[in-house]
Amino acid sequence: MSSSVTRAAESEPSQPAGRTAAVTPSEAEAAAAAASPRREEHKAAWLVRSALAGAAGVLLYLSFPPRPLWWLAPFALALLAGCLRGRRARAGFGLGFLFGLGFLLPLLVWTSEGVGPVPWIALVALESLLIGLTCLGIALVSRLPGWPLWAAAVWIAGEALRARAPFGGFSWGKLAFGQADGVFTPLAAVGGTPLLSFGVALCGFGLYEVLRTSRRDPRRGAAALAALAVAAPVGAGLAARPLVSDAAEDGTAVAAVIQGNVPRAGFDFNAQRRQVLDNHANRTVQLAEDVKAGRAAKPDFVLWPENSSDIDPFTQPDAHAVIDNAVKAVGVPTAIGSVLAPETGPLRNTMILWDPAKGPTDTYDKRKIQPFGERIPMRSFVRLFSSDVDRVRRDFGPGKEPGVFDMAGTGVGMVTCYEAAFDDAVRSTVRAGAQVIAVPSNNATFGRTQMTYQQLAMDRIRAVEHSRTVLVPVTSGVSAVIQPDGKVTQQTRMFTADALVAEIPLRSGQTPATRLGPLPEYALLLVAAGGLGWVLTRRVRARRAA
């Protein structure tokens, strides 16, 4: 038999070294037929994962205010983890982008109010690209041991990036801002919004890992580690509850929040700037009459919203007189939101401390200026896509120092509207001596959208983070009084003139989050870098071994 095999081999034509035998048409057809189902299966799996990634984003959106469904957030991230785990970097980026669209398109739809869909879609696309980059990193670390820890840290790196870039960052949509009613909320008092977001992300990724290991990995150690990723954030949130207190360390004060309302909603609300000013002045005078009649307690100080006087009282005598008369009527220090227009340079979004006897005595210039709202980067380029940029004829400029007004002996820190989304803006104000945080805002531009409720949830998180009462005067609502434990004790309806008067606790102690500042975030960024560095090291070693 061996000789016959040898003869058969010798009778076949020899193949040049390094070449394969020719493939017959029938063999090629068979190979193509075998590969076709695999391609279809791969395509179907990709479509399913894409749909699930988008659905996970929608689920995360549903966890945000005004809905009290904070507990949906871990499930949304668990679903996202199922899409990302074990995927290549490119797939992780694409799936993350779809997740970002599902999350941010409905969350930020209010940015289209009055200006159409172009700014909304552009903002969502840009932010979704950054979320895609975050999910690329999560996909890379998803094969590491204990991957939920690394993935949650990478998520925080993504939030840190979105809070800083581009154009100064846009922090809307942080996981922390959807947790005002959640079990994780006390983590904000320990490590600020980064630690709170990390706890939510770790729980969500751990939840997926629990489900995966219970089905596919019988090892007890892997299951225990996954369960720990779920239980640790919940346990930490419960353990941190003693840090959340509304005790009056420095006594109490009676504060009044004025909501004067606006003539109409939308971008043209300030076309009747004098009417907006008169509305707030009149509501303040009405409060003074209510105090005299015994219908309201006499406040120690009064807060007006941002843009309550878009007429510069330093250059317009009639505006100065209207404000001065209202402050004299109520008889206590009042913070006035105004727009100052110097002869040269940018406009200033300014809070003015107005004394009933001395007049204006102090000012605070808003430090975080909203891009494409209060200033227009790349104006000539952006004009190609929307002429609405020219509604902002003159850019606003940022202030430099935190503002804490001495209002009848109470240190009231100013955090103007958009600034509440930024950790450093709020923290620096508290460190500068604020016993109370004021967030004067103007949401009239965005009508009756969910924006005002999303921002109110941010304010509630800031109250817990720094253990301070937060007072929120808004031109058109929702104005609110928030206790240091994050509970809303009073609030107005939208587009009504109203005044809230409340006795509030004053506090000067600092939470761990206030003292530690950005250190918890930096620590989590180091964890993320460690996980990505481990992935890189493993790949380099694998290539060398190959």
C-alpha cells in the first residue's frame, strides 16, 4: 500500500513552495455558501446589539427627572454592558455612539426650543461622540479581571472629559444628576458627583456581570466579585447617610425667593425687559405688603432670579429707581440678577447685592458662560448652519472670583444658573464661606420643557454634596427651597408670579466632598488609566509572544 500511495503522490503535479492548491469553482461555491450564514448571523447580532444599545440610552433617559425612576439607571448600564463586553474597540465606539443618541436626543430636546433642531442635533451628536469614546474604553477593559471596576472608572473619565471639553464642557447628563431621590445620593457628600456617578456605574456593570456569571461561569469567586460590585455602592450609600443632615449649625434665617414671571416664553421673553423688571419689583412690593399685613414672615434677605433686570441699573436711572424702590419697600438686602453693559468689552451676567439704605454694595459676575447661549464660539462658521447665532449680538465674558454676599449676617453664595452643573463652580463658592447656596436662574427661554426639572435635580444634588440649603429663584419657574438633605420643601408653579418665604438652616461645616475637592475624581481617573494601561501591556506582550 505504501508504494501505491508513493506512486500516486509522484504522479500528481508538484506545487511550488509557499503556494496553495488551486480551488475549483465548486469548492469556492461551497465555501461561499458556508460563509453566507455566518455573515448573516454576524449582521443580525450586530443589529440586535445596536438596537439594545439605543434602548439602553432611552432607559437611562427615563431614569432622569421629572420622573422619579432613578433605579432604572443601573439597569440601563447593565444593558449597555451586555452590548459592550468583549467587543472590539471600533464596535465599542459605534455602540456607545448609539447609546448616546438614545440617551441625549430626548434628554436635551429642550435645546431646540425657539431655534429649531439644528443646535439640538449638533449638540447631541458631539456629546454622543464623546460617549462613544468612553464606551470604546469600556470595551477595551471589559476582558480584564474585575472589569466592572475598571469600566465604571472609565465612565467617570468620560464624564470628566464632557465636563471640560469642548468649549469649556457640558456636564448635562451626568449619572449623578439623575439620582436626587436615589439610594446612592449620600455618596455625593463623600466624593462629590464623580463618586456618585461611579457608584451608579459600578452597580450597573456589576449587575450585568452577576447575570453573566450565574449562567456561564460556575466559579464562586467570580460570582462573589460580581455581587460585590452591586452591593458595595448600595452599602456605601447607606453608610454615608449620617453625612446628610439639615441641622442648623449656625442658627436659622428667613429667606424670600421672588419669581416675577415673564411676559412670554421662548427666546423673545426679554423683548419686554422692562416688563420683566417691573414684574419682579411688583412681586417684591407685594411681599412687603404681605409682611405688613401679617400674611408672611419678614425675610432677612430676598433673592431675585438671573436676568430679572436685563436693563443695566448702573447706566439706566429708571431701572435703578425701580429696583431701589422695591428694595426699600421690603427693607432687607436683596440680590438682583442683571446684565451689565460696559462701554467696551463683553457683557456681564451679574448678581448685584442691593442694600435698602446704601443701594448697590457688591457684585458677582457669572464665571461659567454658556457656549452658543451667552457666547458664540466660531461665530462665522456656526452662522452657516443657523442664523440664530446672531440673536447673541454681543458675547458675555466670565467673572473670575466666587461670589459670597453678606446678607444680614448670612453668607449667601451665588451660583448662577448654568454654573450649578459644574463641580468646581459650586465647591469654590462653598469654600469661600457660603452658608447658603443661591442658584438664580432664567429658564424662560426653554418654555415648559423638562429642562427646569433637570436643573432642579442638579440643585438637589448640590445641597447634599455640600450640606447647604439651596435657594432657587427662577424668572418663570420652577423656583424652590431645598434643604441640605436634598428635600424640596417649597416650590412654585411654572409661569406664575409668586414668592416663597421660608426659615432655613444655616451651615458652615464642610462635607468630605467639599474638603477633598477634585481628589476623588482624580483617583478614579487614575483607576481608569490603570485599566487601560493594563490592556495595552497585555497586547504588547501578546504581540511579542506571537
